[in-house]
Amino acid sequence: MRSTVTGPVRPVDIRRATTRDARRLTRLVRTSRAYEGPYAPMVEGYRIGPDYIETHRVFVAADAGTGLVLGFYALIISPPELDLMFVGDEAQGLGIGRRLIGHLKEEARRAGLTSVRIVSHPPAEGFYRSVGAEPVGTVLANPPAVMWDRPELVLRAVPLTTD
């Protein structure tokens, strides 16, 4: 499924990633300013391979005119979790992350999910809360892979109803 969303700056297509996107997505992760300083070891050497894209529901936000990849997310269905979400540094503040979250919610609903777990990069917690994710706990550091505690949140994919 492909959707085009027009925002304040430029039209953006959100589409399923293909194996040809693997190098671009890897570059986006490795060059992210969000992972500078103490967070740099987390993405150093990180690779998104074609096998990852084939195995998971990975969606790309791309400039509708140029095809330039602006961001992406990966949804794991079982158990439901946002595995990765990155927005390119040059696309920060353009609403790309919010568009991806909106798409994620729709994709989760289509898959029959009611919520999606998010283990957030600490600086991104505010963003996830701003799009409706609710804090549920903390995932403790797991050295040497992850050296810091991370917020755990839940994003509801289906609105809760009250009786």
C-alpha cells in the first residue's frame, strides 16, 4: 500500500521499503545527529540489510518529487513493537515523524493490533509522548550493547472506548 501525504513543505510518499532501500536506511541511521556523543556506539556499524526489510514491515517516507528518503519506521507484528524509527536530520521539524506515526497506527490497525510497544531513544521520548504514546516503564541498560536506561511506552493503535 502506498499513500501520499501533503504537508506544509512538500508532498511525501509513504511506501513499503524495498531491499534496494537498505543502504539508504543504513546511512540514515549511522549519520543521525540524535546518536552523537555518548549514543554514537549504539549505531556504529549498524546495518539494515535486505533480509531485515523482507522480514519486517518497513515503511519509508520519501519526497514525492525526488524520491529522497526522509525517514522510515519498522513495525514488528509479534510481539507488536516499533523496532526502528528515524527521520533524517535535514527533514527534522517538517512533520515527517508525525506522518510516519500516523501511518504506523493505520498499519497496526490493519494487522489487528490494538497497541504497539516503543522502547525509546531517551532524547526521543518527548516526541513519542507528543503523538500519544503513554509511558509504562523503563528498560534498564544492557551493557555493552546499550549503556543507558530507555523509556518504555505504549502507542494505542485503536482508540479506547468508554461505556
